[in-house]
Amino acid sequence: MTPAVLALWSAPRSRSTVFFRAMLERGDLLALHEPFCNVADYGETDIDGRAARSEREVMDGMRNAGRPVFFKDTTDHRYDEVIADTDFLTGVRHTFLIRRPEEIVASFAALKPDMTVGEVGLEFLYEIFTAVRQATGETPLVVDSDDLIADPAALMAAYCAEVGLDHRPEALSWNAGERSEWSRSSRWHAGVRGSTTIERRASVYERTTATDPALAAFAAHHEPFYRRLYEHRLRP
């Protein structure tokens, strides 16, 4: 059965927007791009034509949308009201997307050189994962982004089967271009804007964990949280 609200929580720079683009292409879901992050960064977000200006309003708006909702959000912010809301933790199907921390920090630092350790996001991601598991008594679904790009068709088929959606292979391709859903944060999504499918893209960064001690320390801090989540990854 299709969940009323399906969440994909992701550490930043974990290929979550290309995942979102495939879900958007399905056409059967109200697809929301980073609604909680939008409130944190811009003070508001749009939910089906209505403005939400707090975490509470975002949660209420999704639960009252009147049609199935898929949202993806990133954990470079901590969402206190989400973690405290037992009804939201239990009433939403929460899934999680991870990436190796050394790859996250290199990609993030290229766009925000003054990044902080918390913005790597894996610690906050694990905090939501733990809150959901404690509230529901079940282990949430975790996707590793390396598996996503290794075999998108198999991974998305397995994901849809797990969450109660019909798999739509045609949603794995689309027309390249800007989307209004992420226009305010467009500079973070250049790769997806130019894409037509889910695929591996090679990137070269000036600052990496091998060349920058600060980035190495950031990655090391988040490695245990990545490992704990990786243990539960979906294996299509």
C-alpha cells in the first residue's frame, strides 16, 4: 500500500536530488524538495501551493495534503521538532540515503569552503534513524548511494517494493533542465540539472581528506555514524 507520506532523509551531497528527480518523474506523488531545509535556510517552503514557515507547519501540511507525498530532505541542519514528534515518526514511512563521509566532505567543501563538521550530516541522519527505530520498533530502510549509481534499475525496483510503490522503470530517465522544485538552491544541483538519468559522474576536488586535515577530521567524526547506517543498507 502506498504510504501517505514517504520520506527520504539524506546526508548532503549524497545524490539525493537525482533520487528525488526519479521520484518526481513518476508523476503519481506530490514530490517536495527539502521542505525542512527550505524553512531553515529561507524561512518558508511551498507545500502544494501553501506556504509553511516552521517544521510544525511542514509536517501538518504534508499530513493534510490529501494525496500521497514524497519528500527528500538533507541533514546539514538538525530538525528538533521532527525528532520530538512521535506521531510524525510513526505515521510517516521514513527511509535514509547515505554516502561515504570522505566523499561528502570533498563535495560539500567545493561549494561551501567554510563548512562546519555538523553540516556533513551523517550524525544528524543517524539521530533521526534512531528516533524512528525507537518510536516504531522497526529498523528503517537505508540506501547506500554507491548501490544507487551501480545499478539504478535494481535499486529503485527494490526500494519501491519495500515502501509499497509500483516500480516505474520509465521514471529513470527524464529531460535535462532546471526545475522549480530546487530553483532557490540551484547551485547545489548543477549535476542533476544536466542529467537525464541516474549515473556515476567523476568529480575532481582541490580539497579532499587526503590534502586537508580539517576535512579529514570531519570525515573521521562521521565515519562511525555512516558505518552504523551502512549495516542496515538495502541489498537489491
